[in-house]
Amino acid sequence: MNVDVNVIEMIRELSDAPGASGFEDAVVAVAREYARPIGEMEEDFLRNLYIRRKENRGGRPVVMIDAHSDEVGLIIHSIKPNGTLRFLQLGSWNKASLPGTKVLVRNALGEYVPGIIAAKPVHFMSAAEKANPGQDIDSLVIDIGAVSAQDAVENFHIRMGEPVVPDTKFHYDEAHDLMFGKGFDCRVGCAAALEALRRLEGRELPCDVVCVLSTQEEMGPRNSKVTVHRVKPDIAIVMEGCPADDTFTEPYAIQTALKKGPMFRHIDVSSLCAPRYQRWALDLAAKKGIPVQESVRAGGGNNAASIQTALTGAPSIVCGIPVRYCHTPNCISSYFDFEAAVQMVIALLENITPDMIATL
Ligand SMILES: [Zn+2]
């Protein structure tokens, strides 16, 4: 695997940055550094970041590349008398993955305080609890080590409404080409979009391109309802870090495996990707020899839903980099899939012409 250490570093910084839905500031700050050579940047109050290629010249179709900068997180609900913290979800977690997780809780000073999602020690469990240790998420608490509510407020500066993210650090295992970290949904998608545009710097393309790192996607595809008004796309590519199914699905039904290339999704709960555009993209991948996968999903959703049906409608496809254990504190992805996604974005942008759009 030919790995660019600078790109690994970008993925590391994007993955490690705390960015629970609605609190994406640190992720946007990292993205801005890497996007600087690409072109002009603009931000709205929702922290949606718009990156316009400096080679754009107007008067021709606009391709929107969307990738969401947020990750599933938690938000502080209240402080219990014993100093532990109740929370709600920002987005949808696999609840079974939460107990025992190390987390970082933002405090009133803007610092991230370490804590643990409390798991009851086996010593105190009844026989019934041992047999079925699953807890309702409402009964879980975060323990930062405070001894009382007063201690949590006065000495840890904890307050209601602050975000929480997993305390998971990115690691790249070069020997096996495996990336470990948090928030790969959709930080690997953000990184692939930025890397594709960096490689295209100075190159003439048949269309104008605006990349949007959109916020709060995990709360439902809501902020792309705003971004489309600023971009007014004619066509869109939605980047994702999408759930891999290859560790728990019968072989015949595996649709998103690690190290088989990015996944292009025909349908999910939120949208049906433009069928003729989807078929054109799959044919283009075959022609270019870029490995890709296809999926038909009974669950999930993404920003294609709102981009496709906003304004006068922009045909959209979803290019998802496989992520094992999405929406848990620890994800696995491969650079192989990341690289194939970058190559696909470049191939798409080189071939989306006004004539091609007219055939959709
Ligand atoms: Zn996502």
C-alpha cells in the first residue's frame, strides 16, 4: 500500500478533533488548514464550511461535494447529587458499546475533561444483572471522578448542554493497512473530499465545484437544507463513512466490506440515489479500474435525501468509505478504500460535463 503520510496526518487530525453534532468547531478548524490551497472558504452560523475551487469561473454547472463534519456524540443533561453526569444522545449510538467507554466532556472553560461512561462492577451485580448486563441508555451516567454535584460544578466546571465525545485516539497500522479511530463517519469522507480537491489543484475541470463540510448530519439530514441554497448545485456527490457489514452478514449478502473500495448506495431509508447517475458512476468506475461496491439498504440515511429534493433538485450519489463499527467509540477503516474513494471523486469530477448532466 502506497500511503501518503501527510494524508494519514490529515485523517488523524480530523478524526481526533472533537465534533459532536452542533459542536464541530475543532473539526472545521482542522479542515480549514487543509482546504487553504483549494480555494475560497466561507462559513455560515451553523458552521457549514463552503470551499469553492479557485479554478471555478461561473456560468457553468455546479457540482456540490457534501461531507458531514459532525460525529455522533452525547450532551450533558444534568448533574446527579453524587457528581455523576446524565446525558442524552446526539445522533444514534449502538448503546451496548457505551458502558466502559472513555469520554471527553467539554466544560464551561471550553476544556475537554476526561471521564468514563460508568459500568457497574460485576461485584455489585445481581444474578439477573450478570445474565443480562444491558442497561437502558437513560440509566447510564458519565463519571468524571467528582464526589458531589458541587465538586463537578466548582472544580470540574461541568454544565448542562455541553458536548461529549469518545476519548479515542487515531492509530494507523501500516503493516495491515488499518486505520483505528473515532468518528470515521464521516471524517474519512471529509478527508477524501479535501484530498481529491488538493490533487486537482490547478487542473481544468468541465464544471465548477463547491465542497461543503456540513454540520449536524447525525441529527437527521437537516443542515444540507441550508447549504443547497448557498451552493445551488446542479448535481451532487455525497461522501460518507458508511457502515461495513462484512463481520456479521452472510457472505452472499455482504455489500460493504473492508478493502473492496467505496460503496455506492442505490437506496436507503432517506433517499433513492438518482438511478441513471448511479449507473453512470458504476460504469465509470469499471472503465477506470477503480474498485467499488454497491448496496441496497433497509436502514440508514444521509444528506443526499435533502440535496436531491431541494430547490429544483440535484441528482445525487453517495460515495461511502467502509467503516466497521460506525456509531460506536471505535471504528476501523482502510487506506485502500480511502484512496479508491479519492480516485473516484477525481474521476467523477473530470467526467461530469454539461452534456452528461443533460442525460440524467
Ligand atoms: Zn455519516
